[in-house]
Amino acid sequence: MTSMFDYDPEETVSFEGHDISLKEAVMRYRQAKAHPDPLTDFSAIRDPGKIPQIFEAEHFDALAARAEFESGD
């Protein structure tokens, strides 16, 4: 799935109301998924013109499987 869009682990996204790196957002997604909360919104808004404009849970699942998003980097 990640071949269907471009991304940069260091790009800034808006996640849970904060501007953080995509790598940090993926880390937070992993943590939130480990301790599910039905009110958690798994979406990250990207800069205009980026495709997709919003990363959602299925995008985070695909990104979390990529080596550049592994814990401990």
C-alpha cells in the first residue's frame, strides 16, 4: 500500500491536534493501538497537495510495517 503514496518519516503532520513528525505519529499510533480507546481518532492531516491528504488507520498500519518506522530508530 505504501507504494501508492509518497511520504517522508520526518514530514510534519497534524495528529491528535499537534504538529509532529510522521514517524512520531506512527509511534503514537502503535501505542494507542496497543491500548485501544474507542474515542481515539487515527488520522493525520498532511500539507495541501499531498496524496493522501489524510493518513488513516489503514495507512498507519502500512507505514508501521516499514523499516524506517521501526521502534528504536
